Amino acid sequence: MSDEPTRSDLKRIDQMTDEDIDYSDIPEVDAAFFETARVVVPPGKKQVTVRIDGDVLEWLKGQGRGYQTRINAILRAYYEAHVS
């Protein structure tokens, strides 16, 4: 079974009011949160052309929507593991 919502799920969500949403598992944000909070601005993205093996590309696309975001996440993880 897919984790992606179906059209009927989206329609139901669109009809929900704020009172219908259960926030009980989300901690309240208080002053203590802001003592350690920091603003993180992701670096800007640039459009490039990359040649990727066909089987790798098909596998990434087969994981569902957002394959380009996944490619970026894979490259970022590699970069962060190797940057000094």
C-alpha cells in the first residue's frame, strides 16, 4: 500500500477545520525553545544538466515523486560526509 495520499484523502483534509486537527503529540513552543533555536537558510539551488546512468535514473523515479530532490539529498549527504 502506498504512503501517498489519494485524491479522496486530500478532499477530506481540505474540509477539515482547525478544531478537527489533533495536536496532542506536538509539544508547545515556549521561551526555552527559542533559547537554542537558530535560523538555517538553505543554500540556493542552481539548475544544471547531469548525465545519470539510465538504470539509476529509473530506480530514483520509481521511488515516487521528488526524484530530483532525492538526488540532491544523496549528493548533499555525500558532500557533508566528505567536507572538512
